[in-house]
Amino acid sequence: MKYQEYAGLEAPVSNIILGLMRIADSSDSEIRDLYRAARESGINVIDHANIYGRDHLCEHRFAEAVPLSPAERSEIVIQT
């Protein structure tokens, strides 16, 4: 995995991003499996957008399925 340094971020970010545009209809287990596989591959950037499902649905689904501890949250970058 390649990583890039960015001003304002403490840790370098992966050059591959986990995009979560299509998780609205996924089960919690499917979302956790996807997230876990990405993290195990070294991906530390998670892409959400308010257009990914009406009313921020994909952001809500991710938060419901993947409760992050403060330590875990500090290891990833969520772009939205």
C-alpha cells in the first residue's frame, strides 16, 4: 500500500480509498466485513458523501454498523 502525507493530518493516508456509496441496503455484518477487509489491506481513508443515499443514509448506515472506539477513529480519515 502506498501512503501520502497531507498537511493537517497526523498520519499519512492510503492511496486507495474505501468508497461506501452502495452500502444503504447492506446488512451490518456486510458493512463490518467490508470495513474490516479494507483496514486489513491497509486502507485508512473512508469515503462518504451526502449524495450517497438520501438524507446521509450511507453515513448513518456506516455509523450504525461500525461503532468506532476513539482509538480506531484516530486511525482513519473519513472524507464526506
